[in-house]
Amino acid sequence: MIIAPKIRGFICTTAHPEGCAAHVQEQIDYVKSQPALANAPKRVLVVGSSTGYGLASRIALAFGGQAATVGVFFEKEGVENKTASAGWYNSAAFEAAAAQEGLYAKSFNGDAFSNEMKQRVIAAIKADLGQVDMIVYSLASPRRTDPVNPEIVYKSVLKPIGSSFTNKNLNTDKKLIETVTIEPANEDEILQTTKVMGGEDWKLWIEALSAGGVLAPGFKTVAYSYIGPKLTWAIYTEGTIGRAKLDLEKAAAEMNGQFGAGTALVSVNKALVTQASSAIPVVPLYISLLYKVMKAKGLHEGCIEQMVRLFATHYGAPNGPTLDEKGRVRIDDWEMRAEVQDEVAKVWDSVTTENLDEISDFAGYQKEFYRLFGFGLAGIDYEKDSDPVRPIPSLG
């Protein structure tokens, strides 16, 4: 079938298998162009491994550190005349590339929040690897089924807390700058968002792995977060997502008490075009302006560059990661430089629909968005028939 992008709101409902494979290969090629990761973990579990920062983590540690990797994700398989999700094709491409390098890779597709999935993964680690040295937690989901009572489903919301929030927003479908007003979350919405996006499940994973005897002595675990500039704080850092991220930091502190200082860290990462960030009001406009500034200064990074820097300059450092005053790793440091944020703030007030192309990198934003789904990759013939069915050989 001929596979073309079909956009609905902030998601693309199709994905291109060859394009996704090319996107994965680009990331692998970047990792191979860099020095090998020092002090790299050799047995790694990535929870949320099929897209964005989770996928980049798996690629960086496998091809930069020669790690055996186990990946967990929840993706849609392709069938005749209907494509798989991009994460499915990414994972299939990763496994194919890992096999060519002789690297162990095993994947699990299903509900990562469930106790059943945790036990399946633990059994595979016991059988194949014995233990794991590093656990990357990079789940991004809009909802979570309670692992004890499956009749309870928590749903996250992207809302401010306390009062309504009004600001500029980029309607990416219509390429239109408009004003958006978001009403504040109630207490139940705050609680449910924390249940989905906070640290509870991360901690449950680590405790289950510990109880299963598959955590290596001195193991490390990292989860990902974002802070961003003040202009996004109402909807992010001080909103429901931010409340969930505080819970993530709380879980890290609790695990450090259980397993030893420095075991569990939160890495604050750069704003990037991902399937998750595309859904957050205000953020696509901010990213479009940020990309323009950071590219002009030679500071722009994508997911793979960020993850290589995390594992090379922090986890690979002789004395371990450098932490901020709250005990977090900061690889958003280039984004948050004063000269970068000052320039973004200057253009924020003046950006309009008419001057969007001139003062932002909306073209770069769009390009990256399409690339998430395998479209717009060099060397891919998008007019050629493509089989949407792509197996993932190791799928557990």
C-alpha cells in the first residue's frame, strides 16, 4: 500500500515503516559517530522504549555502550492495509539493527503499568541476563489502569492549578497564532494526573525488580522530566503535569533512601518535538521559537544528542552525574541559558500568524513532527508500495 501521513489534531494516524527505520538508523549513526560511552551499563531495561527519549536511551546505550537491552512499550501492530504505530516500526527497526551488531534485544508490548507485565519482564531478565544495571523509566501515557483494581482507570489532564491560564498558542493544523484559555484542574484531576504521570509506577517497577532478585548491586535508575521557561509554567511546571513531576522527584528521594544515595535520579531534559509535547498547549509555539534561537547559536539538540550527552557526560563521568540544588540532572542547561531564554522572550510578545515563518522555526517543528512518524526522511520513496506488517522477532 502507499502510505501517506494522515494528521488528526496533534497526532498522525499513520506511520511509514521504511521511514521509521531510516529515522532509527540516523540515531544509530549519530551514536556510532561519537566516542564509546565510558562506564556504560551492560544490561539495561527501558520502560517506554519505542519513541522519543526512551527510544533514544535504548539506542544510545546499545550502540554507544554495547548494552543488552530489554524494552517495554504499548504500540499498535500493523495489519494488511493499516499501518502500525510509529513506535512499533521504531522497535522493529531497532531490533533488526541490534541483531546485525550481535546485541541482545528483547521487547514486550503491553500495559507497562500492570503487575503482569512486570512479572513477564522479570522472568525474561532472570532467564537471559540474570540482572540489570540500569533502568530507564520513560513512560508517556494519557491514562493508567490501576494495577490492583483494573476497574479503576486514571486519566491525566493538561491544566493549570488554582486559576485559569490564557496565553498565545500555535494551532499547528491551521498554522495560526491564537489565544487559548484553559480552566484550572480540580483536585480529582490533579490526583489522577499524578497517578498517571508521577513516580508511583516507576517506584513499583524498581520494587518489583528488587523483589524478583534482578537488580544488580549498584544499579542505577533514571526518569525524565521537564521544567521549561516561566511563560509555560502555568500549564506545565505549576500545572497538573508539574505536580506529577514533583511526585516523580519524591519517588526518586524515597528510592534513594531504600537503595542508596544516587541510585534514582530525575533528568530534566530539553523541550523537543515528541508525540507527548505536541499535545501540550503553548508548548509547540515555544518550541518553534526556541529551535530558531538554539539553531542560530549552534546549541540545538534532538533526543539522541540529549541522551548521548546524559550517558556520556553525566553517567560516564568518573564521579557520576552533576546535580542541581534539588538533586536533579540538568541536560536542559543549554535551553535554559539566559541568552537563549532572553531571545525567546523577546520574540514571544511579537509573534503573529503573519510573521511566524520569519521569527520562528515552525518549518523545523513541522519537519520533526512528520519525522516522528517516518515521513520526510531522505532516501525514502514515499510513492512506492510498502508492506505495513513488520514483525518484532523477540516480542515477549
